[in-house]
Amino acid sequence: MKLKKFGKTGSIVSELCLGTMTFGWQADEDTSHKILSHFSENGGNFIDTANVYSSGKSEEIIGKWLAERDRESFFVATKARFKTAEHANGVGLSRKHLHSAVRESLARLRTNYVDLLQLHAWDPLTPLEETFSTLNTMVEDGLIRYVGISNFRGWQFEKALQLCRQRGWHEPVSLQPHYNIIVRATEFELLPMAQAENIAVMPWSPLAGGILTGKYKNSFSKAPKGTRVGDSSSPEYYKRYENERTRKILDQVEKISAETGKTMAQVALNWVMSNPAVTAPIVGARSVEQLTDNLGATGWSLEKKHIEAINEASNLEVTYPYDRRSEEQQRAGRDLS
Ligand SMILES: NC(=O)c1ccc[n+]([C@@H]2O[C@H](COP(=O)([O-])OP(=O)(O)OC[C@H]3O[C@@H](n4cnc5c(N)ncnc54)[C@H](OP(=O)(O)O)[C@@H]3O)[C@@H](O)[C@H]2O)c1
């Protein structure tokens, strides 16, 4: 695996990040440790978790594994925001909840700092000043190295960034958005914002929860039990993808897979990696076999014609104000000499 600069920071991460949402859920502790070891043996140093994954078990499993390794050689990212307790303050981005969430994450991860603390989502209740002054203090106190953001809209991220600049606080340096061949609206606002601000981008669900591996063919709403999609407690979440556009996408990815000799998962991941705004997709796996397949997305690049064919199959209607982009690009590229 190649190493990359983490956005505008001086830190270095692997070109794939290991997602650990399956740990303590679809992958037991032993399998999770094997996944971590396989990832690390193949050059991976970048691990993503969250305090709420498997109610904290994911962090515990990572912590146990990390305790027997050189902590400094890994870049560990976690998240805070969602509900950790039933009382009124057990959720959100308040100073009170952030402090208790981080204290608990550090204990489960068996470390005295995390490299990246990500806000898991926007909190309409807490003033941004309260959230970002708290995060600034956490960086200063050495509890976290960097601040990241997940699932914000473009204007929310930019507002946070400008606030930090005005106050001289540590700025958010990364974005974790939903992004894959099926979910492309991320390209309208979030990815251009990230590129303009030199923000590291780590897309989640790059395989659309497994749909892009092609294993459900064209009827993933009938996915078998024992799979992420088949076991989903909210089948509507995946059912919305069962349409003509997804069928076109799967046909195209399958065709390119046959032409290149790469698996559909590798093609789908390589397409995400081919976007210059992307730093490292977060790959999820329930087994070492799946991870091995996904690691095969590195070390090669899709040809331009393949990227264009996938873009065409997955094209989304571009509506106002994003339909102004081509005129803006033309103007930006104008020869004024
Ligand atoms: N910030 C957020 O809100 C947010 C949300 C979701 C995820 N995340 C992060 O992003 C990571 C990745 O998300 P994700 O797990 O949804 O990613 P994904 O790659 O879209 O889906 C992973 C799932 O697809 C299946 N799969 C993966 N590789 C496969 C392969 N090679 N062949 C066949 N099936 C394969 C597995 O499920 P089955 O075997 O059950 O089919 C696996 O659990 C998470 O671990 C987490 O760290 C963040």
C-alpha cells in the first residue's frame, strides 16, 4: 500500500483506511484481530472506529490488539456524537458529552491519545463555539492530535472552518462522507469544498455495504441472511438502491471486472480512489478473505475509458446551482493573456 499525506497535515496515512464497524458484530474478536494484523502486515497504518460501533466493543477489540504493538506506528481515528447513555447528556457535541465520550474511547482503546477525533454528525442543539473550543483544548491537552468531521453538509463544514480561523483554534482537517459509485451527490458540494480547503477525505461504505461486489446480482433486496444487506434491520435503506441506475452500474462494473481481471469489489474501490479529492476510502470487511480481496484495489489504476464508462452508467442529474459548474470551469480556464 502507498502512503499519502493526510490532507494539509504533516501526518502520513495508508491509501486505504481499515473500517472496523464489523468488529464485535459481524466479526468476532479473533477474526477482528486477524483482520487488523493482515491490514498492518500489508502496509496499513490507518484505522477508523467510532465510540458507538457495537456499543464500544469495536474500540475495545482494537485497544486489546494495539496494546501489543507499537502505538506510535498507527493513525487511529474514532468518533463522538451519537448516543452513549440514556440520560439527556449522553448524546451530542456539547462540552460535557465530548469530554465523557473521549475519556471512554481512550480507556477502551487503551491509549492516552487518538490521532483523529471526528464529529460523527452535525448537532443542531450545541453552538459551534462550544464544540470547537472544546476540541481546541483537547488538541492542546494532547488528548487528540487532529479534529475531523463526518456527515456534515458543505456549508456546515465551511462555517466550522471559518470559526476556527477567526478564533485561532485548531481547524478540522478531514471529512468522512458517504461516497461510492451509487452515492455520488457527494461530488456536488462536499468534494469540491474539500479540494478547495485541502481537507483529507476518507469515504465510508465505498462498496455500498457490499452491493458493489456484485454478490447479490440485481436483486439485493432479496439478499440472503448472514450478509450486511440481508440482515439489515432497516431493509428500506438498501431497497432504495434497487433501481435501473444500480442495475446499469452493476452491469458496467461487471464488464470492467471481466476486462481487467480484477474483482468487482476491486474495480469499485479503485474508482473511488481514482478521484483526486479522495485520500483513503475506508474498507470494511467481516473476514480476512474479504479484506484480501479489497487490498487488491491498490497497486494499479483503472484506465480513463473505464472511469468514464462507470461515470456514465452512474451519472446523476445535475440540478441548480451545480449545473453552473461547466460555465465556471470554462471561465476559470480562460486565456486572459
Ligand atoms: N461516518 C459514518 O457515518 C460511517 C457510516 C458507515 C461506515 N463508516 C465507516 O466506514 C467503514 C466502511 O463502511 P462499510 O462497512 O459500510 O463499507 P463497505 O465496503 O461499503 O461494506 C462492507 C461490507 O461489504 C461486504 N464486503 C466487503 N468486502 C467484500 C468483498 N470483498 N466481497 C464480498 N463482500 C464484501 C461485507 O459485508 P457482508 O459480508 O455482510 O456482505 C462488509 O461488511 C466502516 O467500517 C466504518 O469504519 C462510517
